[in-house]
Amino acid sequence: MRRAALQSLRTARQPCGFKVFHRGPVTGSPCYGFGLRTASTSSSWDHRVRPVLNSSMQFRGLYIAVASALAGSGAWYAYRGTDSSSGSAGESTGGGSIGRSSARASSGAYSDSPQAANGGVGLVNQGETRRQALVVDNDQLYTELISGDEPLQKTTDDAGRKLLMMMTPDQATEKLRRNEESYLVGRGRGLVRYDIVQLSSNDPIEDDHAEKIVDVPDTIAAAGNGSASSDWMFWGVFDGHSGWTTSAKLRQVLISFVARELTATYKSALADPSVTQPTPESIDAAIRKGFVRLDHEIIHESVEKVMKANSKRAAAELLAPALSGSCALLSFYDSQTKTLRVACTGDSRAVLGRRGPSGKWTATALSVDQTGSNEEEAARLRREHPGEDYVVRNGRVLGGLEPTRAFGDSIYKWSREVQDRIKGSFFGRTPSQLLRSPPYVTAEPVVTATKIDSSKGDFVVMATDGLWEMLTNEEVVGLVGKWIEAQGDASHGASGKSKSWLQTLFKNKPEEVLPVEKEAQAVDGKGRATNGQKTPIRQRQWGVNTDQNSRFVVEDKNVATHLVRNALGGKDRDMVCALLTLPSPYSRKYRDDLTVQVIFFGEGDRSGNVTLNAEASAQTEQLKAKL
């Protein structure tokens, strides 16, 4: 995961420096008040001009930013077919926003020409079909009609502009659901379900994830209640950057490293007849030890193996996880103690949702974003590296890396001597001139512990920072609560495990707005949260409309997919389709890779099985339960 989202979005907040072509009044904020120009004089373009798109989420800012991203290689082109009978649901030939019905025109999305308003087909010659297009070219935005009804397959038009077909809402939904998974847990040990989804922006995706349920015999950990075993449950999201290899390594082995240390700790406690469980401090220490040991293998043991092999092929394989990097967020739930521990290395985040006395949900962060903008982390680095004024610069370690804790990232951990040796013998980058006393970055996590109360409908959302750049903690918890209400209402006609579980949570009449308690967030003079959590980039940069009724929607059976959909625009289908249409690498300027896990605690059936929840999972034979 590259931390470029904020920098790339600066285009949308810079003072307008584009040439303005006035064709009538343009509404909106001064910065986005762009006039429109006519298209080129090519005979294939109709010289009718329409005002700029104006959505409830300041979508024009996105389009102008898109222009900057694609200026070097062409333009972003999106169209809507003119035959309403052949379009997907929600499309219309009448004037409206891209891929939307003509009802949107009345709210200001488009102010169409009379031809469009009266049918939208726009024929110049009998039988010649015209299609409405949104064109971004040379940092200018305008709308035109193009002729022809053939599918767009060429990469550029005659003027050298890149042509991309806008996804329909149905296509956007298919892409959102392509990697969703859902599992029903019938262990009878405090967990009923967990949902997962991934959406790439990088190619290949740099995020990864892992889930595992371990049946632990009472010879390792005291089970209690006359049971011969208990469950250890693990969930992890891994936010890679500068490549995918480190996050893939974490997916493969991090849970095993932590489980190994926990096994030793729990066995030690059993050896003492006076205790039944290890101390909380020793459990936390075991998790930290698992993290640190794995990173030592990635960073230092790999160098020893490479030097011994003296092979570039071995170097390419063994050093890859060290040269890239990854944040890690791992949750560990002990079914015996009902305690959830969250270990955070980096800026992925876990948030607990719990139903309060009012019936609404409360959001509690179980981790703190560990970045150079977090004053506690910055102060720690300054203490560990006294006299180095630039140890944190512009909110980044040595001015480069945003997370202050991560796996891999060897250029911040190897000595200058080791880096020069690796570069001279194999390959590598030149060390930073600011490198004086490495390591600057650690994989040691901060561990928190929370007692789970299933009677209050506890659930946990774990996600890479791509989600938290778009939604606040309260919005995420409220969206899950809204989804529970919708599923609970639908479950009246359902049966079996899903019905019984949802009815225990569905206690109140569904609300129009998000059913979550709101807390005022303290910010410093620069608008940054003082609790260490980053505020959503989109809301800060694009002036998102805070009217929840106009923003959010419930359309998915998988709650993780539901969160991602609403992070990308929710009810604003134009924004959802546009963000999903943009290909890599352009998409990375507007959204990061997204990995989301939602874990529901409760007392379900006791079948002992973990089964795939088909209605909320992608149709693939590759999905297997993590038991």
C-alpha cells in the first residue's frame, strides 16, 4: 500500500488554475466552479454544452482530480447508451447523471439540452445514434455527444484521448462482490459469523488477510465448563506497501508464529497448580514476541541466508518480504475467557460496535493509527533517536514512510553497511542520507484487551486504512447497525441459524439515519484528531454531504461488502461506478486497496462446524472454512 492518497488528492483542493470557458452560470463552490468549453471541431462531436456534474458528494472535485491523473496519457471517458430498453437497471435515455435515471437531473446533476430532455437520443441524421459523454482533457471538463452505437474497444479517440466505458451499477456490484466471503460458525463458543471482502486498487493487490479457528485441547489451555477443549480464533488484515510480498508472508505465517508463543505461555500456566490462566501481561507479551520474531526472520535471517547462498535468484526470493513492507492488524479471541486482544502494527484499525442502553450502537476504537502524524509515535521516535531532527518529517519516518511500525521495510532497519553490501552484491536502493541510527521502524505491536459481551450484540470491524480514509468509526459501526436492521427485517421470512441470530440483535424499529451514538471528536489546529486516529481523507478534501439519508444504502448480504459500497459513495451510484471504473494505477490516486473483516459475537448453534454462507459469498469453489 503506497501512502499517496492524500498527496494525490491535493489537486482537488488547490486554487483553481484552469482556464475557464463560461457558457452560462455554474453553481458550486468557487474552487470547483469550472465553466465548460465546446469539444473539438471534429464532425463526430456535437457542439452542445451542458453544465458540469454536481453530485451530493462534490463529485466534480473527483473529476478534476481524474483529469490531473490522466493528463499524461489521455482522458477518462464515460458514456451511457441511448437505448433505455437495453440498459441495466437505473439507466435512462433521459438527461441525468452518468448511468442514472432522468430523475437526477432535477437535483442538478445535469441540466440537459432540450433534445436530451425529450428523449435523450439526440439524432442529427435519421438513424444516427448519439451517446452522452463526459470528457476530461487537458485538465478541462465538459460534456458532449458522440455518434455511433458500437462498443468502445479502442484505447484512444482521434484526438488522442483515452476512452473508458463507464461501469453500469450492475457491473459495479459484480466487481464489489467478486471477492466476498462469509462463514457461519456453529462452535457454540461465542462466535456466530464473520464476513470478509477485498477490493484491489493496486495491481496486484498489496493487501492480504488470514482467518483461523484453532481447537485447543485442555492439555495446552484450561478449557473449563467440563469441556475437553476451547477455541482460539484469529483474524488478520495486512496492508502491504511497496509491493505485495510482505503482506503475503504475513498471511502465510503470522498466526502460526503468534500461536506458537501463546502455546508456550499457556502451557507454562498449566504447570502451576495455583493458576488456570496465564496473566494478561504474559499473553500480551507472547503476541508481541510472535510479531517481533517473524520480523527478525524477514529482516535479518534472510540476509544471513542470502549471503550464504551468494545467489541473485536466492536474494530475489528471500529478500522480497524485507524490501517491501506491510502493516499488520491481528485479533485473538479466547473462547474460555471471552477476551478479544487486538495487536496493531501500523495504521490498520479495529473498531468495536456494542449496543448501548438507548438501543443505538456505540463505536470504540480497539487500536490507534501508528503514523508519523500521531504525536505519541513521533515523540517515541525522537526519544529513541535523539539529535536527529528529521527522524519524523512531514508526518513520515525520515520523510518517507507514513506508518511508524511495520513488517519488512528493510531500508529503515538495516544498517548502511548492510544496505551497501546488499546493493553491491545483488540489488537494492541507495540508503537515505538521513539514515544514522537504524532501526527506525519496528514490528512490535501495541496490544489491547477487551471483554466481549455477546448479550450486547458485540461485533468488531477490522480493516486496512483504505476504509478509514473514507468513513469514520461511528459511520462504520452505524452502517453495520443499519445492515443488521435490514437483515433482521428480512429474516422474518427466513429460517434456521440466520434467523435466530439476527432476531437477537434486531430489537428496535429500523431508523432512517444510522443507529449510532455520535461523539464529538477533538482536533488540533491542523484539523487532525487528537486521539491518534486519522480523519477520512475524502470527507476532509471533498466536503462530503453529511446527510446520512442521502449517502448510505443497504444492498448487500455480505456486511463487509456493504461497508465498502458505502465507503465508495453508497446511494451516489455515479461515484461508486466511477471509482470502480478507473483502472490501476490511476485508481490508486482516489482509493486504496480495501480489505474488511466484520466479526459477529454471540451464542449460535453447537454443530461444531464452520460453514460457508453461500448467499453472502462469491460463487467460487476456492472458498474454504478457516477451521
